[in-house]
Amino acid sequence: MSSHRLPLLSAVLALAAFIPIGSLSAPAQKDSTSAPVNRPCAGSHCVFVRIDHVSMLGSAGDLKYITAFGKAGTYILSCVGKGCQVPIEGKEYEYSELQAEEAGGDRYAFLTGPHVNHEQYHLEVIVPELPLLEIRNLIGRCQNSDRFADEADCGKWITRKLAIQRAASPDPEAAIAFKSFQELVRENDPDVLNGLAHQDHVYACFLPGKDEFFEVTFSEPTWFSFAPPDAEQVKDGVPKSALTIIGGSEFAYYKNGIGDEDRSLHNIGNWIYFPLGDKTDPQSMRRNATSKRARFKGKNIEIEDGRWTLTETYKNLSGTETRHTVTVQLTTGRFEENFVLDETGKEVSEGSGRCLIVPSDYF
């Protein structure tokens, strides 16, 4: 199985996605030399944290990740732009959070301390339970395994890894396959790590009675990057009234704990969204231009109406063709798999089971 999957696409989209969010959401930057304001520690989850590390990405260092340690665990924050106030490593800061307005929405944190006057940052992840030194080591291991992974990606991987290690098999009859998945996660398999670090949605689906499972992964479309379809897309049938953005999804198959390249596939395609009337303002787009309301169309993979569907046709040794279909109900994680002879429509085999829906909430 390919060890790269979607990292380059994800990294490019993530960096492109971050900059507009900062310009739309962040308040005007304050003078980084201003003295901290003495104010009561007000707000949700108000604590004091110590800054462990600050990293800067991009040729100009515009994208910054801030790792801090406090009562709830390790906090990873980010900010973008030259005016972003950078806290001092080793110093203590007052920390508070601004809760998301709706489930799955962005969350923001504020720091007040040396050189930082109640500055707003994007809250990427809070990693609980583990000591800071262990998290440092895991982030280093993550970045050594995946050169496109930043601190936020690795923090999300660690949080998911902890959740998967605590989880029970969603289907008692698929316990063998579930243990193989947990083993790959525990041993930091680079292919599994890549999906957990970069993809917004990860489903691990287990075949009952077999040591076989597959992963379904895809990321959310970035609402502010939707644009009218180009001439080629219109020619391919995308309505002119729609908005589109590039995306990707993958089906990765494992047997006896080993990735099977021949039974896995990856699709680059387009998310297609129909605006509600003329509502293309940021608030409406942020709420509605999501994977639940947009449609993804790739060569073999489609996502629509809460279902992820793979359809492929392959030739048999006898010269006939078989159509293979996998459907995952995204809300419940239940799946069906069918093999049908194309010529006669006769069903060769069918199966069903359950998927572990890997958490996408990092707080």
C-alpha cells in the first residue's frame, strides 16, 4: 500500500484553508509589546498553562503552532500572520477558551502573559492523560514517519490513538479484525497514522469472522474555497448554479494485519454544493457547505445523503466481470458489501458489518 495516500493534498489544502479563516475570524492584532491587562481569569476552561514550544511554518514563518501544558493536558494552538503575538517558551500564561457556537465548529483560546495581551489563537487539540515528555516523543515519531504532519496533525493522531486503544470492537463477531487494527495503531503503522493525522473522517470497518478490515477516509470540504465550476466541470455535468472544490477519499483494505494494495483505491474528485437560494455569506456557507449537505463525486467513490459508496468493476479469470460495491452509513457506521456478476446480475457474495467511527472531536 502506498505510504503517501493524501498527505500532500491535505497539507496544501490545510495551509490554504488556514489563512482565510484567520483573516475572517481573528480580531485585529494587538501590539505585541503592550503590557498584559490585569483581568480576572474569565471564560470557559480558564487555567494557567506553561508554553513548551513554538514552531513556525512557511517561508516567512507566518503559520505558527504553540504547544503548552496545563491542567487538562497538552494544548496545541495555532495562529497565522505576521501580527500574531508569539508567547515565550518556558513562561506561564493565563488561558481561557471560547466555545464553538455549534457542534463541530471552530474553537478559540486566549493567552495573557509576557508579550501577549489576551491574544486569540485557534485551538487545534487538547491531548489528555499523557505526560508532556511522552507527547513530545510521540510528536517526533509522528513527524519522522510523515514529513507532511505538523504538531496539530500529530496531536490529533495521538488523541485518536488513545481513543482507539480504549475502544471495544463494534461487532463481537469481528473481534479478530478489530485486534489487528488496534495492533497497527499501537505500533504506529505509517499508513494508519497518515489517515488518523490528516483525515477529518475515519471509519475502520471489520468483516465478521475474518481477520480482514478496511478503512474509509475523507476530509471535510473547506467552505470558503468553494467556487463556481469551470468549463470542463460544466462539460462533465456539474450545474452552473453549483459551487465546487477538490477533495479526496480512500478505501484501504487490510488482511491478516497487512495492507492489500490491489484491493485498495484512492479517488481525487470534487465536492459539489448547491447554495440555499443566494445564501453564500460566510455564516451560511460555514453551516451548510459541509460533507452532510454537499456531494462528493470521484471515479469510484461517492458521498451523498449520509452514505459513502464505492463501486468498481474488475475482470475475472474466466473473462466475466464482477461489480464490487461497498456502502457505509456514515451516521451509524454500518456497512454492506456486495459482489455481483455484471453480465447476469447474479449476486456472488454479500456481507455486512459495523465500523468503528474514529472520533473527530479533539477537545
